Amino acid sequence: MNYKKALDNPIFKTICNVADGLNYPTFVVGGWVRDLLLKRKRKIEDIDFVCVGSGIVLAQKICNKLGKDAAL
């Protein structure tokens, strides 16, 4: 899997914009990253993030930004 293509999904831009607005450094971590590096296929809906700040606040703001498109 191509890194650029994998990161082109709009969810990354949304999370980046919200995290930047909160001034929370935020990183993609976990199995999704491992599988990307190992060139394994992985579903986009299983992505773990870590932020330096309140994860609850970040999640709430992302949910608000996504609106009806947010999957809870």
C-alpha cells in the first residue's frame, strides 16, 4: 500500500484540522500503522490516534465537525 494513497482519506485531514485548532499534537498509532508499514491490507475504519491533550475533547470536536457523517 502506498503511504500517500493511504493518508489521502479525508478523515486524516479532518482530524488534523481539528487537532491543530486545539493545538493538540496528534499521531496515528497502532495496528493500522504497523500494517501500512508491512504492506498489509487494513480497513480504514480501524485507526488509532493518540494526542497530547484531552482525547475526549478531541473526539467530541471531531464528532461535531463530521456531524451526521460521524459513526458512533
